[in-house]
Amino acid sequence: MFKQHVFLAAMALGLLTQGDLRADSFRVRPYLQNPAKDAMTIRWLSEDETPGELMVETPDGLKRFVSQPTKADSLAYSPFAEEPGGPHPGLPWIHRIRVTGLKLGTRYSYQVTQGADRRSGTFQTAPDRDHPVRFMVYSDPETEPESTSSPPVDWPVNSRSNRPTDILKYVTDQTTGYRQNIQIMAARNPDLILVTGDLVETGGEQRDWDEFWRHNAGDYGAIASNVPLIPAIGNHENFAGPGGGYSAEGANFATDKFLTYFEAPSNQATNSKHTGRYYRIDYGPISIITLDSSDGLPHKSAADTNHNLEGSNAPDFNPGSEQYRWLEQQLAETQKTSRFTFVQFHHTMYGSGPHSIPFGNEKFSGQAGIPMRVLEPLFFRYGVDVVFSGHDEMLERSQTNGVETLTDGTSRPHTIHFYDVGIGGDGLRGPSVGFDNPHRKFLAHEDAPESWNGRQLISGGKHYGHLEVNVAPDSNGRWQVELSPVQIFPLLNPEGNVTGWERRVYDDVVRITSND
């Protein structure tokens, strides 16, 4: 934690004054974005236009920054239909400070003062490629205020379960599930957190975004104050809600909120509306490429991931598109410079859920992830190791085998692992009936059967959770990725009431060794 005496000394030197400490609170507490080897962005939102102050403790002394807030016009409440829960507050003010000139792989303490409120945290710059890294991945928290007051979600029964027949709902509500998930992630001290889309239930409803930040930089927790969030856009970020739906106008209004909150390295897009929608982050031995899978062209074809959306600012991802050409360039570079390459986007390529039913089938959802398979040849050619997605709201791992083309023109066999990590905090779906994923290697719903003693769950089952990814040398000095699917297991008493939570790992830990 930041040393409070430093701030008292700063006041004594006149850097801070009592006039600066007015009672102007944070709307969103400080959170980290866009990590680099020598820089980090710290952002926050305030209730009014009062400048805030950032203090960063460095080996060379205390550095002071004063923010220049701008009114966050894009964070208005829905213009299409009145959002429940009013009266709503006015527009907040957003603060952004890019701290540069930092040292490689170094942890810094900081504190932000906004009015009479002070919040502290730490951040670490990206390390060199010989430094171990730990990051978490999850999808589909789909936050909304109703997650607390609504009944828990349906909890499909595994065919091998001995669960009491009257337990049809999950043991807790979505707000609690997501909150516990974040707490367990925070306890593991990750370097990064990837969120592969559907951060909120309705991208056009501001109250759902307010709920997201309540978990990540607010009253429920502040993991984003210490760990950078690396998000992808999901279909729910394109959904404006009542009155706006998936119209072009509605989707643009909704995704502007996403783009206001998050900051990413430039993708050099020729269309400014595509800035921040897809990007690459290099962090130590790894590269993370984030894509926008919101909408494919032609509309309502087998190449389209959203048959309900047409004409929005979403970039196409199919061959010939600018995003596709950008992706190939990034993959060619990371194949040379990174020990491991990870790709994330929302619509899962291989799955067992409702969004993995093919185009033309009567049960086709209109939002299948199957069109994203058009990118698989690139993934093989340039040696992508793992693809992270969500959308089907399952914990599922699939695997395909192909050939990587090396930079010297030779080739070698290559395996790609595909994850649906849609267990962040929303639905707990079972697989679709009558459809199969031939590439599936693990599905929590099927491969972790529940074991009950009366109304007390002993083990197994599909639960809220995430994927923990550790990248480090093994005992022989060879670099390795270890992927551990984590469940936030509810501890129940004999009456079936939740008494606590425990981190458990499903029996599907995967290890990938570098071919360097």
C-alpha cells in the first residue's frame, strides 16, 4: 500500500491543499489499462469536473500528476427506453493519465486523490521475455443490477449426478458468483486478466456498466486497481436493450461505452471507428491478440456471427478485411518475437452450446461462432497456441491438429487448444441436445459429475470460475504454458446452504511446451 506519510509530506510542501480535498467522490475507482514495458495508464471516473491527482512512488522519488477530466458523454443512460432504477445520476467525468518513463518489469505503488476520497493500488510494468507470467481468463459475467435480486440461474443436471431432484436452480445468485470468482482470482496475484466479451448484460444500459465497475473498481472489489483488464467485445456489448436492440444505431451507442472505458494500443485502423476494437499486447514471454468477432460479412450468411446486426461500426473479420490483414501481420511478428501467442475473441469456434449450431439448421441461433473458423488456417500457419472465447457460457476445451509453417519455410505438426470460458458470472448452461462437438476434449457439465451426500454437494458440477494460465520454465529450463480450469466451489452444510467458497481445479490441466 502507498505510504500515507508521503502524502502528508506532499501536503506540507504545498503539492496538495485542503481545498483540493473536497467531497467529490469517484464514480469508478482507479483502474489500470494498456500495460507496456515502460508505461501504464491509470483511469478513473468522478462525479464532477474537479481535477484529480495521481501520485506514483518511484525509485527516483514521488511523481505527481494532475488529471484533465473530460465529460463522458457516451456514458449516458439509454436514449431508446427509460432504464429502471431511476432517478439516474448525471454524466460522470473521465480521468486518464499515462505514466511513462518507467522501468521494465517493476512494481510501483500509486494513490489517486479525487476530492476528499483517496484510493491506492499498485501496478507492474511488462517484464522481459525471460520472466514468468500468470494471467486469468473468463467470459460472460453479463453484469446487471437484477443479478442480485433475481433467482439464481437454471442448473442443468449431469446425467451421472445423484443430485436431489428438487434442486433445479444454482446455489447462489449471479452477483455472488461473480464476486467470489473475482476474489479468488485476486488472491492468486495475476499479472493480467482477460475478459473475452459479454462483460455486461446490455451494452446500451448504463446501469449494467455501473454494475460491472462495482465489481471491478468499486464497492464489491477493486481487482482492476491492481491488475490490468484486457477485454474483447461480445455480442452483449453490441446490444442496446429495449428500443435499440441490435440496430446499427443501438450497437454504436452501446459499443461507444465499451470504447470509452477501455484503452488499448493503436491498431492503425484506417477507419477511426475501429480503433480499440482489436489490438495486440506483448507482455514478457507472451503476446495476446484481441479480435472483434461482433459481425461478419456478408450479412445473414454463413460468414456472419450476428444475423441480427447490420450496418454498425463493427469491423469484418473475414479474408480480405482490414482486421484479417492486420491479424496476419501481427501473427507473423509474434511468431518471431514471442514464446507463446494467445488469441481472444467472443464467439467460440468450437463448442457444444446453443451458439455452436450451424447455419441453416432450424435451431440456428443467428449468432454462431462457427464463422470464426475462417481464421484457423492463419492460426496454424503462424503457430497460435491457445484461443480463448465465450458465448456458449460453458467451460469447454476443444483441440484441433494441423501444421505450422516456420519462418525458415519448413513446417512441423501443431496443436491448438480452444477454450470457452463463459463461466464468469452469468448462465451455467448444459450442452445443446442433438448436437456434438467432435473436437471436444473436456466439458465441465459432462466430465465433472456431481457427487451429493443428501443436500450437500461433495464434489463435481459446473460452477462459476475462470482459467488460470501460468507461463514459466519447467524443471528442465524449457518454457511451458500450464492452463488450469478453476471452479469456485460452493461449500454446503447438510441442509444445502452455502457456508463458504473454495478454489478447486477441474481434472483437465493442460501443459504446452515451447518448441524454441
